[in-house]
Amino acid sequence: MAGFEKFLAVSDEVQQALAKGQPVLALESTLITHGLAWPHNLETALAIETAVREQGVVPATAAVLGGKLRLGLNESALRQLAESGHRVVKCSRRDLSLVLQSGKSGATTVASTMMIAHLAGVRVFATGGIGGVHRGAASSFDISADLQELTRTPVAVVCAGPKAILDLGLTREYLETHGVPVIGYRTDTLPPFYSRDSAYAVDQRYDQATEIAQALRIQWALGLAGVLVVNPIPADCAMDQDQVEQPIADACRDAAKAGISGKDLTPWLLARLELLTAGESVKTNIALLLNNARLGAQIAVALSEQQGS
């Protein structure tokens, strides 16, 4: 990817941390523009960055602004994204060059945040949940680019599992088929985002961030790509799976009737789910975002310390 440097703008704080071997944690921006509504989006983005700093880690939120792929945003830029909301382009890998050429602002998904983090040399990224195989994919072929990015980009993604609106079993099968390790943090099963347990096993359970960091170092020493680290939402914040399944099914049915598809589908389903759960899904989403940011920061610290030893 020679020549990408002219399109990449890394904040001074992130650059200095990387140069000194200090821990940095990448964060996405689609949750700000498409995942949460104003003003909860800005409040949550700032709370996540604060939680990361409290672990001694530099937060590095990604976005496309001013014709650049940016890593490390100040509060003014976060506010700009939060106030703009859906007017900002939702950018996966396929969209980056087009948005750069247009000069528009773009919010990064899991896939594009992984890509930008890798270009800058950041190894760990925390988010809410990853995209995956959508329900009904046998006919729609709707499979998130997040999964393919994990097969090609050597970044660890810390999340609460695939988003609950997806087909969990098919998403797990895709990851297995394409050789993406799924590490469970203090869990033996793949969490389904809003709740803690499922019928699908992880590849390996670790109970300490240091163990995860050791596994990541081996993964990348072998020249392999991404790793999915799943972190169940805290029990006191979790929703019961039976409680959330019917609203999800109703939201998917409503989306099909409305003809919603492609990159618009996930934001539409999440907004519909907020309405159907009387706001409970949003509270849970914010709780797991903060939980994942803390674990991601701990893994970044452990990785930094091990590389320096």
C-alpha cells in the first residue's frame, strides 16, 4: 500500500505514544454517527475515551475528515461527527477511497477502523459488536465486510460478540471456516451482544489480559491476521436472551417490509430495536461499549509491556 501515507493523518498524541512504545487503543466512529442518537452519542464517545485514559492508554478514534484517514480525534471533531449523525457517510473498506475523493466526512465501521489502525501501527481495537452474517443471508447474501477484514488485517478486535440482530451460528461458522481465532475473555461461549451466553463455543478462554496479549504476539509472529476477542456484557447490565429475541425478530420483519438493506440495514435495525425495547437496548449497548473499551485498554497495556520486555 505504498503511498497511503499522504492520506493518513495520525494525531500528535497518538504518534508520540506509538514512537515511545506506549499503549494505544483504536476506536470506531460509526457508533457516534449511526449507532447512537444525539446527545447520547457524544456523551458515550467522551466516556469511552475517558475510560481508556483511566487505564493509562491513549484513545485513537478513527474517521475520515478533511480528505484524510484520521486516527486520534479531539473533542471538537467528535462533536462534529455526533451533531452530523446520519449525514456522515458510513464507511467500510469499499467506501474509503470514494469518500476521500469526494471530500466528504466519513464514520468508520469495524472493517475500516481495523484498516486505518493497521496502517498507523495500532494493534488493538475495541468496539461494541462486530457485523456478521445477517439473518436470511441464504437469499440476500448479506455478510458484513467486518468478517473478511478479520481474515486479512492483523488487528485484535475486542467486542461483546456479533450484533444480536445477526445469525450467530452462521457468523461463528464463517469465522471458523476462514481461520479467525475467537478468544473468550472469562467466557466459554460466544456472547450474543445484549446477553452473555450462547450455544456456540469460543476457540480458547483466557481469564487475564496478559494471556490474551501473549496469544496475539504468537498469532502475529506467525504472520497471521485478525483475532476476535469476545467480552460478555457485565451480568448486571445484560438483557435476557428470550426478552430480546422477539423484538429482534419483529425488527427484522419490519426491515424486510420496508425494503431496508445494505449498509442502511444495521443502523435501521438498531434504531427499531431501541423503540421496541423502550430504550433498554441502548442502555445495554452503552454499558458493553464501556466494558469493551476497558478490556481493550488492558490488552493494549499488556501487549506494550510484553513487547518492551
